[in-house]
Amino acid sequence: MSSPTRPPNSPLQAAGLGVRYDRRSVIDDLDLAVPPGSFTVIIGPNACGKSTLLRALAGLLPAASGTVLLDGRDIASYPAKDTARRLGLLPQSAVSPEGITVAELVARGRYAHQRLLRQWSVADEAAVTDALRLTDVADLATRRVDELSGGQRQRVWIAMVLAQQTPLILLDEPTTYLDIAHQIEVLNLLHDLNGQGRTVVAVLHDLNHAARYASNIIAMQDGRIVAEGPPATTITAELVAEVFGLANVVISDPLTGTPLVVPADTRRPHPVAAGN
Amino acid sequence: MSTAALDVGRRRIVVGIRGLTVVVGLRSALVGSVMLLVTVLLALLALALGDFPLTPAEVVGVVTGRVDGLPRIVVLEWRLPRAVAAVLFGAALAVAGAIFQTITRNPLASPDIIGLANGSFTGMLIALLVLGGSWPLLTAGSLIGGLAAAVLIYLLAYRGGLHGFRFIVVGIAISAMLASVNTWMLLRAELETALFASAWGAGTLNSVTAATAVPAGLCILLLLALVPLVTPAVRQLDLGDDAASATGVAVGRTRLAAVALAVCLVSVVTAVAGPIAFVALAAPQITRRLTGTPGIPFVTTGIVGGALLLGSDLIAQHVIPLTVPVGVVTVVLGGSYLVWLLIHESRRRA
């Protein structure tokens, strides 16, 4: 398969990637290059393989065929700690151990930088302090994670990934289960982190958030990439209709000028009840 | 030694020289020290009590080499092997339980519940009834039985990875099946053999001598020395498999190494003393409640386990009028604890 022109210095690429889940092929022959320094957002309907793709890109799922290239080398060839010093991931399934404090959880992100007999260093201390500050949870450092609100907890988890100090950060639906204000708060945080030079790849459900925050969109359907590029050219009424099966119009966001997806009014009129 | 500058909401000490550092939780260290003291006091009792009672002063005299003669034989040859075995076996079972509970993230995952003990007993019974076992043969049978049960559970529960809950459910099923196999074998055995096997099957330190305690103790010390090698990675599994993997843990390999260590620890104990129930289940959870740590601290758990089994053995030998196997005491203690745990957990989930 002839691959289209790719940024040669992409930190994370997939070449002919196939992924299986319980013997079922979820992704087949997929090519992808995350542009360096981008805020890449993966969108698509439920069960289209977004999370599977993200987990495969992070090296959590083995490639059944093809490869994932991290900094130009097969991700499967790195020792686990090497991968974790280059790429951080916030999975959907993370559990906070009962009674753990914020700073303790964030410090868990330092695992890849620690050794058996170097369990805490000046660098660890600095990384944790920075991560707490960047995510604005320094005041909560000594609090127990299970006492926090959903939005605070999500910022703490992002702090843990930041403490890992990787140039590349992957997040699987980081805004799910948060109210709208906390969703925006988390997205603004990701925007800031991206502005500081980190490459961010996130799976998001909300198309309008994706359109506003992403510099690069990857739209998926049935395990394939159907559109790729900046939001202005990828998020179109045709694409949304095709990928999500949703009649819609796309207008310009009055505040940012980015695409804004408005579902068509497909309500059926109420029957006029007799005697009413 | 210094207290870390970053306040993590829990007192901890970073012990280190020349860039080599180890982090110790202050409360875990305190609990561990207190339990060590308790263990020493219990050990003094264990060395003093019996058909030939000694005063604590005599025991200390023997230990420090100032008293000779009969007391010396009683303490060093009769009672010391059993007391040391109780401490080491308790520690081994507790650490094995802590490993299982951590990697499955489930407080019910204990080697005695998921069938390792019954597997050891099956192996021992086969060695005894079919091969007419001597001690080395029984030990080997028990070791092989425990390991085989572990491999069987691992294979049946494995589906593209090992999932805690499936591991436990499969383990309970295997445990039940092996228990009926064991009963069947006991029913077919001759009375005397069956009695001997039954006593062993309850878990007892009655037959522990220096000859069995020394090799088993050395094995346990060696295995316990290997545990810190996997501890940081195992600890990271608390975050869930994906998060652990994303932070740099080779999850599959870590879990396999940890399970192998835990299975060996349990099998060594079972081979000598039979399946002593509930220490592996209860000690890690008791410790976690005492230390208030987010995970189970392995070292402190080992100390608590040692104190628990030594204390239970004292009760079995001296408090209950007739001498019962220590396994009976731990079952009663641990069983009450398990009931409490189940009620507590179900209330919390409700």
C-alpha cells in the first residue's frame, strides 16, 4: 500500500496496523501519523475502535499485523519502562487505590524513572511538584483522592501522567462523566499542555469540543480512518452524516469560528390528542 | 535518613545514601516494630510454656548462653524449631496472601481459598497413599500438588491476560473439586494413615522438628528475599492493568513472577505443616487496617503474619485443654474475620 506523505518526524505512527480483540478483528491495515506538537483528537461513533486504536498506539494491545512506531522504532521492541519515558497514557480504566492521597497517586507516575534502590530522587520530587502545580491541584496534595470531585480527580490523574514527563500524552475519553464546566476545565488544561510543546492525542466524544480544541482530527468508522486533518476541513456535515448517521448542519462557532455541529431537528410531531 | 520535603499527606521517610534511596512509611514502620516486639514476647512465652515449664529468666538465660543442661535442650531443641517455624511460616503465608490480594485487587484472593492448599494436600495424599511416602516424598508431593493447582487455575482463568475476579472464581471451583478428591482418597485409606493425613490436613506444627524446620525456613528466607525485587511493580498494579502498563510495568511478566513467588511460599509451608488456613487471608487485611496505607505493605504484613501464627499456635498448644492442630485455631480466628469482612464489604457496596 502506498502511504501518503507523512511528517518524517512524527513521534507516533501506525503502519498497516491490525488489532484483534478476542479473536475478532477490530482494526485492519490502518495507517496513521500523529503530527509532532499537535493536539490530535480521535472521533467516531461508539464501538468504532477509537479506544482500541489508542490502546494499540500506547503499546497496551499487541499488533496482530503491521507495527506501531514510537519515535521511529517498533513500540514492541522497547522495554516497558523505556516506552513509559516517551509516552504517557491516561486509560479509562484507571483505579485509585483506596485511601491514596493526591501526591501519592501523582508520585506513582514516576515509576518508569525509579529503580529498585532509587525509589525517590530530587528529580522525582521536582516532577511531582511541577505536575501538581500545572494541573492546579497543589492545594489538594495531602487530600485523599476518593474524597475529591470528579473534575478534581481527573486533574489528579492527568497530573500523574504529567509526572511521567513524557513528550507524548495519550488520553482515553478524559472528559467522560464530567459536567460541562469540568469538561472545559480539563480541555483547557490539555490545550495548555499542548501549548508547552507536548504532543497530545485524545479520544473525545463531543464533536464540538473536538472541533474547538484539536489541531488535527482523526475520524474513525468500523476500525478505519475515514477523514484526517484540521477540524475546519474534516468536520463537515457530510462526514458527520456518513460516520454517525446523523442528519445535521455545520455552522461556524460564533466564538471561535471552528465548525459547530448542530443536529437536524428530526423530532416527530406529537399526535394531537382528542379533547385537548 | 531524611523526611521528604514534599508533603504527601502521610508521614514517610526516605532512607538513602549516595543516590540510593528507599521510601518507608512511618506508620507502617511503627506498626512493624510494635508487631516485632509482640512476636519476641510471644516467642519468649512459646519457649517457656509446656510440660517442662521454665521462667522467662531461664529462657533468656538459655538464649544468651548463661544457662545449660536440661533447660537448654528443652528450649533450643524442643521448642525453638517450632516457634521459629511458626514465625517464618506465618510470614510466608501472609506475604503470599498479600501478593495474591494485590495482583487480583481483591481481599478474598487468598491461596487457601483459591485451592493451592487443597492442591498441596492432594499431592501429599497421592505421595502418602500411592507411593507410601517418606517425609521427602510427602514434601515433594505437596510442593508439586500446590504448583500443579496453581498452573491449572492460571491456565483455566487465562484469557488474553489474567483477570482477578475470574482467577478467584476458577480457584474456588478447583478448590472444591480437589477437596472432594481429597475426601475420597481419605475414605479409601487405612484408618491409621487416614488419621495421620487428616491431622496434617488441618494444618499443624506438631510434627515440626529441626530437621524439617531448617530447610523449610531457609527456603522461605530465600523466597522472602526475592519479594522486594517485584514489590514496586506489583504495587503499581493497584492502579489497574492499563495504568500500570502505561507507567512502565510489564504487567504479564510481573504478575507471573509474583504468582510464582507466592505459590512457592505457600507450598513450602504446606509441605511441612499442612494447609494452615486463613493466615494468608487475614494478615494482609489486618495489616492494611493497622497501617492505613492505600496498598498492602508487604514487610509489615510478613511481621503481622508471623505474630498471628505464633499466637495461634500458643493458643492451640496451651490455652485449649487438649492439643489441637494450629489450623483449627486459625480457621476459627480467620473464619470470624472473614464473616466480618464479607459483611463489611457488602455494606460498603450497598
